[in-house]
Amino acid sequence: MGDLELLLPGEADVLVRGLRSFPLLEMGSGGWNQQHENLEKLNMQAILDATASQGEPIQELLVTHGKVPTLVEELIAVEMWKQKVFPVLCRLQDFTPQNTFPIYMVVHHEASIINLLETVFFHKEVCESAEDTVLDLVDYCHRKLTLLVARTGRSGPPEEEESQHSTPMQELQKQAELMEFEIALKALSVLRYITDCVDSLSLSTLSRMLSTHNLPCLLVELLEHSPWSRREGGKLQRFEGGRWQTVAPSEQPKLSKLDGQVWIALYNLLLSPEAQARYCLTSFAKGQLLKLRAFLTDTLLDQLPHLADLQGFLARLALAEPQPPKKDLVFEQIPEIWERLERENKGKWKAIAKHQLRHVFSPSEQDLRQQARRWADTYRLDVLEAVAPERPHCAYCSAEASKRCSRCQKEWYCCRECQVKHWEKHGKSCVPAAQGDRAK
């Protein structure tokens, strides 16, 4: 990979070997922060590996050292922290942080892990190495996709409220909600990659996907609502690359990546012999699935020709009698990570929040400076930009951009005028990163 190498093979091996699960009480601690930084480095190296098509050493290391289950457990642990501890932390009477940077790191952790999983789950051996935790991952993806469907009528990330007097914590909560949308889109891709392995999944996993969660019907709802698309000022926009982008009329018939993931997942779940043997086509399922016929246009079939098989399946389904719900007695393995973590920490949410307030989220100025400096060293933006598939676009007008926000380094602009016009919206989301810069 030449100059694009971020980690040497030996370094990557050490980082992967060192991955471990942390109890909720230790999230945000020194050791946890070190692992978060290591995960970011592995994340960037995995993206570089995939972009440069030089083989997948990070994926191979995760499989070799049996660390995929560790990543799944960390993913669900931080999800639980955000749901159970974060709200309690925000309500503590003596919690008035002037700097939310350390908390932002924990909130961001879920996005880091799901991004890494999305990159490596492209390879079937990674899914197989997840072993029993693939059940937990299926449940996780189902939770995220259910939230996406629930966003009907307000597609995409929530709009930031107009406010000139938001506190740092209010800004952090808005940022966390915006991040949740992007995490759900990554979960969709991970789920699609799991369905690619449908022929090797356990019966428990298939039953969980098809009977417990009825994922085919949930995917139909996602296609209907398409939360990653919207109309603004009469123009079609799609959420791609972490931002809303206006789609030129000539590009609108082109299938978006996310729509493609849904169609491939549906194809896998409906047409594979393993899934067909397990899926009960009740009258409800039949009604939902037949909605797909309206989407299967010639334009779509030109882009995904194998969907013609799905079209044939739906034609046969329309003529078939619906099946009664199955009442088979099946010994079913169930996911255990979420339930175990909840059982271990039940009644302790406030105690965890208070402990973290005292020992984790009230750092000294010196600690903040050191943490922010290490964070800046971790994010090798120059490396990622060197292999970016396209030039960045202006956050305000979508034109090709060459200037980046000097405070947070996240948004791009084509000119100073666009940056000024966009500041009313961007200024709020810029806060957590900007605080980190000031700490340096």
C-alpha cells in the first residue's frame, strides 16, 4: 500500500489481540479510551484496505484472533449505555459540564464499531466467526431498522432546532440523535451481509430473522418509506457519504446503495432454499410482499437483473393460498448479550452515572488537552482523503469543495460565502469537536 499504510502488520496484530469487552462502569475510562482510539485506527486501516483492494488484513486478524464476538458485545454494551446511563447522567443535579468532549467519545463509540463491522462483514468468514453473537447482531440490526421505519413522515436525520442559547449538553444530545440515523443505515448494510450467509446460518438465527422479527416485511416497509431519500424545494435528495446530496434528474433512476442493500437482503431471505423452508407466508406476509411488485420496474431490473427471479416468485405468491401460522415446537437459541448486561446492571444505572460523573466526565484541563491531542493524532484525515472515491462537496450548495471548517474539520465548503450561510445550522453540530480543539 506504500504511503497509504496507516498501521504496520505487526501493529495491527497487537491492536486486534488487545481488543476486550468493558463493563458499562468503565466506559470513558483511560483503558476504554485507549481501545476506542485503537478501534478508530483499525477502522481507518480496514477502509484503506478495502479501497486499495490490497487484501483484508484487519478482517483476517479479527477472524484469526476470534475478536468479532468481542466487537458485537462492545457494540451492544455502548448501545445500552446510551439508552440506560446517558439519560440518567443528563438528569443528575450536579451534572453541568462545560466540556462535553469526553462524553461525545462514548456516544461516538457505537458509530465507530458499526462502521468497522460494515467494512469487514462483506466477507462471509467474518459472519461465520461471529458464532452465537450473530443472533445478538441480528437483534441489534432489527432494533435500528425498526427505529428507521418509525421515522415515517420525517425522513432522514432530525432537523436541528433554531436556538441561540443551547447548552453544551443540549447540543450533544442533538448530535447523538443525528448520529443515530447514520448508525441505523450502517446496521442495514450489516444485516444485508448477514443475509448473504443465509446458507450457513444456524436454524436459530434463521428463525429469529424470519419468524421472530419477520425481517422481509420490515424491509418492505423500509422500501416504501425510503428514509434515506427526501424532497427539498422540489429536488430529490439522498443521504450518502454522511450528508444529504441533491440528485441530478439524469441520476434519479439510478438505484441508491441503500435501496440496493434492501433488495439484495430481500432476495436472499425470500429465494434461498434454506429461508424458504423456514418462512411462513401468512396472509399478512403475502399482502406485504406483494407490494414489492410496484417497485420492480424495468429500470430496476436493468440494474439488478437477478431480481427477475424475485418477480417470478411474487407472481407465484399472488396465486398461492396463504399459509396458517406455524406452531412447530422448536428448541430455539436466543440472544444473550443484551439480557445479560441488563441483568448485571439492573438497578445500577444511577450509580454508574454518578461514578462516571466523578471519575470520567469531569477531567482536568490537562487531561482534556492530552486526550484531544491523542484524538487528533488518531484521526489521520490526510490518509483517508488520499483514497477518497470523489472530491468532497460543499455542505451548503453541493458544489465541489476544497475548504474545510477549521474548527471541527468535518464540513467542506466551496467558498467563504457558503460557509457563512451554512453556519446557522452547522454551528451547533460543530460544538463537540470544537470543544476538543480548544482543549488542545
